[in-house]
Amino acid sequence: MKVKSIKISLKEELKNIINKEKQYTIPIFIPHKGCKNECVFCNQRKISGEVKVPSYSDVNSIIDERLKDLLKNDKNRKIQVAFFGGSFTGLKICEQEMYLKVANKFIESGLVSSIRLSTRPDYISVKILKMLKKYNVKSIELGVQSMDDNVLKKSKRGHTSLDVIRASRLIKMFGFSLGHQIMIGLPSSTIKTECETIKKSLALGIEDLRIYPVYVINPTELYEMYKNKEYKPLTLKDATNRTYLVLKECLKSNVRIIRIGLQSTDEITVHNDGIVGPVCDNFAEYAISRLILDKLEAEIDKVIDSIDADKILLIVDNKYLSMTIGPKKINKIYLNKKYNKKIEIIGES
């Protein structure tokens, strides 16, 4: 049997998705505290797996314990403390300062390098940013979800795209690293609105991006909309395709993709009663594999007309092998069918 070997480099396509800066994040979840809004899709308990709001001493203990484990194994890795789960800058100023004082103590001791937090676009002001600067906050992520005002209204986000633009510009002006979080499959959202959302986010100079598919969680208003046939959840295939198109736009920039899909929790991936939509514990792998497929096809198409072989052997870096083959071997199956040849994908160290 004649074999044609093709070595494929995926470093450029995946440099800001897989090859990330080595940094360890100590997450502190403050579920829904600080947020006065109730979006149609929101159920923080199931999304984060957290229900208890940590006290200031809890935060100190969490950081201290994580540091002991981390420093035991790797003393040179950068460490950041991240406040997630709610809308941090919606807390009372005194509460924000108390949480930040705890985290900043570890920065001053040299054990932690930075602080990251997530919040809403309409909870950003000059006063807030000056205070965050004082406590060595480095990165601010905005829960943007969409840059389409109709989608934001249907989702009852309580802010507009202009709020996102204003907040993003202020954050950049004060020298913070800016991140956006967007959602795929919101009410009235389409492939077009989602592609426009990422284009507008990239134009604002974002450095980090999180992409979340919409899960319909019970109890939420979106779940009632689903039951009343006012909302149709995306399938895994549709959500993967839309995320892939967003990722393609990201390849034109240097934005870091720091998460694709919700973090797996027992509430979502194990006890997932009352959750509908593209629920999957390896959603990121589906989306990235779809992106990789473009590269595989492009490389095969370059030589396919001149190949006098029964078998094509695609060789990729070992660390990309699983995603190149694809979940349930979807890429391998697709390529075999498209080119009507036996195609194997192997890893190379």
C-alpha cells in the first residue's frame, strides 16, 4: 500500500487557544452577590456549583491553602487571584475593598502576581477603577454576552452595547487588561449577530475572551420560555459551528481564548436534570476540532491531485492529536468520507 505522509503544524492556529501563558488562577466564587439584575438565563448555583458567599477570612484561607499546594510543585509559575461568579463591582465599595485587601496582601508578600475580576459593563465608573488600581487589580472581564441591543433586551441584561463600549474604553484608559465574556445562542441571537459581537469586541482591544454556549437551566425565565416554545435551544452541532465562526474571527487578532464552554460541575454534567441545550463536558474540544479541520483540509487540498497513494498519513504535534482526530473521531471520519481514501492521524513529539 502506498502511503503519503503530510506533516501539519497547528501552532499558528492554536497559539492563543492552547499555548497559553503558564499561569495558575485561584478562583474565588462570589455567586450572584453584587448583581441587581436577573437575566433570563441566569442560575448561578448550577453554573458555578457554588451557593455560599465566602467571608473575608474564607478568601484568605482559600488563597493560603491553594498557595501551599502550588508552591510545593512549582515555585516559578505566575499566580493570580480571580473573583468570579457575580458582579464584583456591584458590591458595596467597602465589601470590594475588604475582599481586595485580602488578595492584595498576597501580592505585597510576593506570592501572588495579580488580581482578576469579572463584572457587568454598567457597573464600571472612574471611581471604581481608581479604587481597583489601588489594590493592584490587573485584569477586568466584562460580562458582555452580546453587542446586539435587541438580543440584550430579549435576555433582560439590563445594559446596552453602548455601556459595553463606554466601560471597555474606560478600562483600557486606566491601563487594565480587558476581557470580554460572550454567549452563543441567546434569545433572538443569530450567527450574524454573534459574528458582529466578536468583531466589535475585538475592535475594542480585548486581550482575553470567554465563550459560553447557552444552557437552558431550570429554574430560570429562559426555561419557562423554552417550555412555552418561545425559545429553541441550540443543538451541540449548531453551538459548535457558531463558536467555530467566532474563533475564526479571533484568529485575525492576538486575543487569548481563556475558556470555551462552561466549567463542568456536578450540577451540570452529573445531576443535569432540568438542563437543556448543547450540554457537553468537552465542548471546547468540539469547537477547536472544527477549527483544526479547516487546516487539515487546506493541507490535503494542496497535494490531493498529485497523490498516487491509497493512504494519507497526517502527522501533528502529540499535544494536538486528540483534538485533531476530534471527539468521537469526527474529523477522521469526515476526511475519510470526503477524500475517499484511508486517512490516519498520528502524533509526533
